Amino acid sequence: MLPRPVFVGLSRFRWLILPCLAPLVLLAAEPVARKRVALVIDDGPDLRQNTAMLALLAREHVRVTFSYIGKNVVAHPALAQAAATAGHEIINHSFTHPHLKPMSDADIAREAADTTAEIEQAIGRKPAWFWSPYLEHDDRVDAAVRRATGLDHFPFTKFHFIGSLDWEAPTTPEKYFQLSTTGIVDGTVILMHEWPAVTLAKLPDVIAELKKQGVEFVTFSDLAKPAAR
Ligand SMILES: [Zn+2]
């Protein structure tokens, strides 16, 4: 038994304490919203930064989607294999990185099919998606690619798309960081490249900030998985 004066003292505060606890209970009951982000790293495999980039992603425990150019895979099949072995998703970014829309169906088919063949030879499986250079494609390009390879163009317009502009000169680490970490929602695709120095230097800060925002890093295929999309 508490001495009477103490008991009275506590009970006087119960109306103050209970309303304070109520929001905490509500907070605990609320399901945690997912914030899935797919980083797509274009134009590799590129000898200049590939190994350092893979080491960085391994350190950060982040899986990405690497969009590979066929002729680069021919030049560096071991780099493509290392990325695939590390668990990253590999996709087809054409053979020579041309503007596809003015090209004939046969030439588009060759760009896509040759790249799929080289990726398959390097990593032992087909690329997961087609991803057009400069994001320039239309129904005819998509159909030609699909006939030649069975691959769909990744439907990035269904997601929140961010271009990090790491490929534009002059960019700055601050601009790249700001673009890559602002307005992130569940189902965001962020385009960056394997070769710019700014990307390699600032990506750890970008990843740290995104993790702070509660981001879960996924691949294109992970993002496309839910049937509702
Ligand atoms: Zn590209």
C-alpha cells in the first residue's frame, strides 16, 4: 500500500499520462510503409570503375540492376560475370548504344539479339529486361526487340522515374546527391551510370541518405513483381 498522500498524488496525474501514451499505441499499430527503390546503373561493364563499384555495393549490401552494352560485355565478360555472381540483375542495353527509333526492325533485332547472346555466354543466363539507350523507344522498337529476344522493355513509366543526371557535364556531387535523394516514394527508379567519377565518389552518401529515409533496395524484377502494378 502506498501511503495515502503518494497515491493521491499519482492518481491526480493519470489524465495527463494516458493521453500522452495513446499516440504511441497508434504508432505501434500502424504498418510500416515500404519504400522500394531500384537503382539502374547503365552502360557497363566498364573497366574504369566496375570493380570499385561492385566492391562499394557489396560493402553497402545493395543489389542493383546493371544495364549492359553488348560490345562492352564482349570486351569484359569477366566483369559481367562478377556482377551477376554478386547477385545483381543484368539487363540488355543494346549492342552499340544507338538511337533505336530511326533504325530498321532488322537492325533493332540485331542490336537486341547480339547483346542477349553475349550476356548469356558471359553469365550463363538471359538478361531480365531490355532497356533502350537514351530511353528512346516506341511500340515498333519494343515489338522488334520482343520478336528477337523475348524481352520486354522495362515499364519505367509505371514507376516514379528519377534521372540522376550523373552523365551530364558539368554535374556536381551535390547536384547528383540532391537529385538522387529527393522525392523518393515506394516504386522509384533512379538512373545512374557506371563510368562517371561523381557517381563512384558520391554513391555511398546517396545510399546512406536513402537508407536513412527507410529505402529498401530492389532490382527491376523485384519492382515489377507485384501483380497489382
Ligand atoms: Zn546508356
